[in-house]
Amino acid sequence: MTTPTKASPSRTYEIFARWSTISYRHGAWVLLAALLVAVACGIYVSRNLGMNTDTTDMLSEHLPFRVNMKHYNETFPQDIDTMLLVVEAPTPEQARTTAQRLTERLKTDTTNFHDIYAPTAEDFFVRNGLLYESIPELAQITDRIAAAQPLIAHIARDPTLPAFADVLMRAVDEMNKGRSMELRPVMGGVSATLDARIEGSSRALSWQSLFNDEAQKNKYKQIIVVKPKLDFSQLLPAEQSTTALHAAARDVGITEGGPIRLHITGEAALAGEELKSSLSGMEIAGIITFVMVGMVLYFAMRTGGLIINVLVCLTMGLLLTAAFATAAVGHLNVISIAFAVLYIGLGADFAIHFLLRYREVLEGGPPPDEAIRVSGGDAGAALTACTITNAIGFYAFIPTDFSGVAELGIISGTGMIISLLVTLTIGPALLRCLPQPKFKESMPKSSVGKVLELSLKWHRVTYAATVAAALAALVILPQVRFDYNLLNMQDPTGDAVQAFRELIAEAEDSPWHSIALVKERKEAEDLAPRLAKLPEVSKVITIQDFVPPEQEEKLLLIEEMALTMGPIAISPRPEPPPGDIAARQRHALNALAAALNRFIKAHPDHSATETARKLKSSLASLFTRLDIASKDEQGKLLNSVEDDLLVTLPTALQSLRLATEAAPFGEDDLPVELINRWHSPTTGEYRVAIYPAEDLNDNDALRRFVRSVQQVAPNATGAPMVSLEAGEAVVKAFVQAFLLALVGIIIILLILLRSLKYTILVLLPLLLSSIFTASFTVLLGVPFNFANIIALPLLLGLGIDSSLHMVHRSLNNEMVSEVLIHTSTARAIFYSALTALVDFASLMFSSHQGTASMGIMLTVGLTFTLVCTLAILPVLLRTPAQGVRA
């Protein structure tokens, strides 16, 4: 084994040797000054550092898609930063009446909301709803109402369970006699209502569905568009408005576990839920991570004093960097807040290298002040090179269009400079003031070095394995993709995410649609059919679509319906006659069951037989439940069944009566709130909504839809455009930044190393680890996204640091690889990377998918960085190097 001989000191070596020596000699004064500076920085940051959670500010406002979005926001300001309230109920009647009550309640709260709009719950659409039906459909509704009128009138006069069961029994008997009647919707609805009540829940029967001759669905939705007042100075800007929403929901009877549910989603709600999910569990994860980092540092340092030194340097560096961020930028955004994570990963690297070099020198026997001078000079020279390359890597983001990362670059790049100064100022001072550990004079081979000897021993195998792995990675590399769907980054179990995905799946009213603005009505009339012809488009809506055609013919049918219905009014429930009410209710249901049984036996192949069997089975289950219940329980159960079957009848009759009052109307007669959302009162522009034909959760479908629409309407905007264009802008920004960083780093390395060969040797592990990491994103099914792409600057910094430390130590101490892998440099690279791995691995278990993917990316990337730096690079450095100054 060759004994290393030290090359002549460089100017950088002398500067930091003196600097660290002065800090060591005046340690008490340095620490006192550091304490005062830390307190001042803490106070300054707490009072002045803001938080900007508005994600729209993270990309340059000069990008075309942001210009289009800004114009749209100025034209229709009521549509930005909105929440979508989804009122979900078992019947359309309950959904509409609850949405109306909630809308009225929210309109009184001007403290928390700018605007409330319930498009389909307004009386205008209830009154004129029949005009939006086609003439054939309207004729069928009229016929059904005419056929059902006697039955409806009978139940309206006597809205009780016996009367309802009697009417249904007679209808079944008529069908049994051969009369053509469509009873499947009503029998299916009654069966589902009974089953729900037997299971202990409530599912009211929808009379509106019966009038329309439709099978009742499991749930109905009403959407309310809410524009909350947001406070972007708070971590959760919509928190106060969300609290007010929940309070209003309770006021109108929406309770936890009740049949009517409220889901809050939309842009503002999704942003708040995303931030909450990214922060949830961080407290416990932080404690676990802190303990594990402490364990790693113990194995690296072996003494409590050196561990404290690392932690104090990290804390001081974080405070100073935060103070710089406050002074230079004034706020953090949801991306630049990651500077703390980046600083921990890279700042610990600085402290570990310095302290392990100090320990290595001290083990040789010199006094502490001489060990400080040597380790300060050696580490200072190497860390200066790392600082310059890291700072260039971060500063390269400043000129990009991704201002969110540009701010991160300013803060983190300067943080690297701060970390260098803190490490070589506070570190020596702490070594002077903390108790000095006793180190052995002989330095045995570390376990890390013993493992690394294998790659040198089997260097031909290492070469072959590296080439094979690189070729395999290059084959996989073209499959690397970027996920533009912001929804895929969030916690999939979040209520806002689930509600939004359901709305997207219902393409009829999907909030994920594109919008084109035109100046003239004629332009809208010309553009809409051209867009509608695109195969990627399902439908196009303009304000003209809210004025139904053929109104005169439809009004004639509606008048006929009104005459057929007559003045039907729901009577109050009559006082029950003396006697056993439950017995009369049970008797009526028994009669209905008998009628169903007769029909099933007589017509086993009838189209309604299967539905009749289900209803008979539901009645049998109800009878079984009644037979084992007490008399009081029987009465309560049957009264609940009566309520479930008849509770929506008054609302349905009122809506039907209101629908017969329809009158002809034009565009000027539409509700003002509706007009203002389709024809801007400020600019006079018209809104054209373009709905996709495919599921935009698929990135290829998203791209097809956006590009297809842009060919016809180049200035179209909306969520699909923003997602795709923002993603491409982010990718472009990172490519641009990495090219700038690579050029800058190459130039600096050539200046520092004065050798093309060793510059390539520094960059080669970074290139290999980058290829391996990118290919593993394909194998693991973890594409790049808006969150995990932020991991790339850290991987760049750690990759450059690690390989530069190895090459620098090899050159300046003229070491061959067999000695190099047993030095403090190799151990420092291993333990600093392991510290970062422990720090970031906990992110993989986050419920926020973007954070989890960042944890996976960092863990995989750091692992490959370690392998390439400690296993592959020493094989490439096997030939003794000529001394080169830093």
C-alpha cells in the first residue's frame, strides 16, 4: 500500500487553514457572536419572511399559456380560485332543495365569500326545464303524466303508506290483467328504498324519477360554484372559508353520516388539501428521521461532540440562509420551501467532510491546533470547489421561466456559500470549546473501505457490469416520461381529490374542459361547430345553447300537460284513525306482496317480472324484521318506511307544477349570473366551453385534446392547457438550467483541476447515476412530475460533491485507489449520503403522491450516486495521479 505524500499547498488551502485556525483559537468569542447572530436572524425571519402559496406565480407571466389564462381571469374573474361544492343526495329532489338552502345561507356570508352560484338549482331552470327536452321526449313525458294522473291525485289526497301500497297493488293487478304499464322504475325504486331502511340507512324514493319514467340512481348531485376570499399570507389560504362552509352545511341539515353529503373540491380546495397531505405525518416522520440521522452520525463520528458539531452547523446555516431568503426574496413558495431539505442534504455533507478529515489528521498524532490547520486547509480547498459547482448548479435556474425554482436557486445557491463559511467558522470553534475525544493513533480499515475493496479486486467485472448496466439503461431511457396531471400528485384518498375525479369521469359537466374567448357572437357561432367536429371533443357549449329551440311547439305540449294534471295539490297527512296504525300499514303491504306474487306466477317471462321479484323479496325481508321487533319498534320502522316513500312527493309535485308555468324566453331573459359567466360584462367577449371526448387522466389523451383544440383556437385556455403547458415549461426550464449548469460546472472544473481527464472523471459518475436513476423511474412506474423533479438539483449537487471530493483527494495527496477508499473522504461521502438517504427515505411513505415520488427519486438517485462514486470511480482512478493543486 502506498503512503500518501502531500502536494504543495494551494492559495485556497492557506486561506482556509488560517481561517479555521483563527476560529479555533478564538472559539468562545466566535460562538458568542454566532449565538447573537442566530438570535437576530431568528427574530428577523419570524417577523418578515412571508409565504406565497399561489402556484400561478411560479411560472413566468410572459409565457403564452399564462398570458391566455391571465386574460381569461380578467375577463371572467368569478371563475378563478373557486371551490366546487358537490351536494350529493339519494334523490334529485333532496339534492336540489339542499343546494338551494345552502346557496341562500352562503350568500349571507360576505365575510368569507365573494360569489355564490348554483347553476342548476335556480328556479329558472326548474321552471323552464321541460323546454330543454326534445319534442318526442316531451310528448312521452306528457303521456306518462296523463296515465299516472289518477294515481298521483289519489296519493296526493292521502299521502300515507296504506294509500301508496294500495295504489301500487292496483297497478300491479292491472298489469296482471294484461294492461300495458311501465312499473319497473317504481317497483325498483320502492325495493331499493326498503332494502336501505332494513339495513338501517335512509334512501328516499324519488318521485321526480318516477314522473320521468327513469330508474332511480344511487345518488344525485348538485354543484355550487363558490369563490372564497383567500389569504395567501397564510399557509392554508382557504382555511377560514372552508371552516365557514362546514358550518353552513351543518346549519342546513347536512350532517356526518347522514343521507345527504357535501364534498368540497375545486381549485382552492385541492390546493389546500394538497398542502395538508404533504405536511401530514411530517411530525412523526421528522422525529423518526431525526433519531435515525443521529444514529448514522454516531456511526460516522463515534463521539457526541462531533455529532453536536454537525447539528449546530446545520442549524446555524439554516438560520442564515432563511435570513438571506427573507432579505433577498421576501417570501417562500411551495417549491422554494424545499431549500431546507436541500440544505440538510448538502450542508451535512460539508460538516461531515470537515470533521472526519479533522479526526483522520488527529489520529496521526499532531496536536489539535495543527490538526485544525491541516483539516481546515484540506477540507476548505475541496469544499470550496464543491461550493462553486453547487452554486453554479443552483444559480443556473435563475434565468429560466420557472420562477418558483428560480427563487429556490437563489436561496439554495447562496446557502451553499453560507454552509462553507459556517462549517469552517463554527466547526473549529466548537472543536475548541467541546470536550476533545481520544482517538487511536492507528487508523484501522473501516468496514466501508473493506466492502469497496471488492470493486477494485474485481475491477474487470466492475467495468463489464458498468458498461452492461449503462447500455441497458440507455435502452430504457426513451420511455422516461413526465406526468402533467397535477391530480396524480395528491393523496388519492382525499375527499377533494375523489370528488374531483368523479366530476371528471362525468364528462357531461367535467370541470376539466378548455375555454376559448371570442369578441363577437358571430365568431362564437362559427367557432363552436368547427371545434365540435374534432374527434377529441365531445361537445361545445356557448351562451346560445341556453336558449332552447322550437319553444312554441314545446309550450303547446306543456300546456296540454298542465291541463291533464289539473290542480293537484299535496294534502297534509291525515290524522290516523283510531286503532292499530301499524296493523293497517302491514295489511296494505301484505296485499301488495300478494299482488306481486300473483303477477309473478301468471307472467314468469314478463319484462317486469324480475323487478317484481326483487320488490317481493324486499317486502319479505321487511316482514321478517317486523316479526322479530317489538310493537314500538314495528311502528317506528313502518313510519320510517312511509317517510322514505313519500317525503319527496311534495317537492316533486311543486317542481312539476312550476315546470308547467314555462314561458318563451330569449338570451336577454337568462339569469344575470348565467349571462355574466358566458358574456363578459367588462370586455363584451363570449365564452366557448370545449369538453374532451377522452379521459384526460391519460397524458397522451391530454396532449391530443390540447393540441387539437389549439389548432382551431390557438388562444384557448383552461385546466388542460395549463397542466400541459406548465409541465412542458417546467421540463424546458430544467433542461435549460441543467445545460447552463453543466457548461458552468465543466468550465469551473477545468479551471480547478486543470485537466480534461480528471474533469471527465468527476462528471462520469454523475452521468452514470443520472442515466441509472432515470431508467429506474420507468421500471418503478414513477414518472417525473412537478414535485419530484425538484429532487434533481439535490442529486446534481451530491453527485458533483462526491466525485469531486474523491478526485480532489486523489490528486492533492497523490493517492492510489487502494488507499483512497480507506480515507476519511470515502467514509465522509458514504455517511453524508447515508444521512441524506435516511432524511429522504421517510418521504416515500407520505400520503401525498408527489412527496412520496420525490422520496423514491431521491432514495434511488442517492443510492446510484453512492455506487458510482465509491464503487466505479475508484476503479477509474486506479492509476496514480500527478499532483494537481486545487
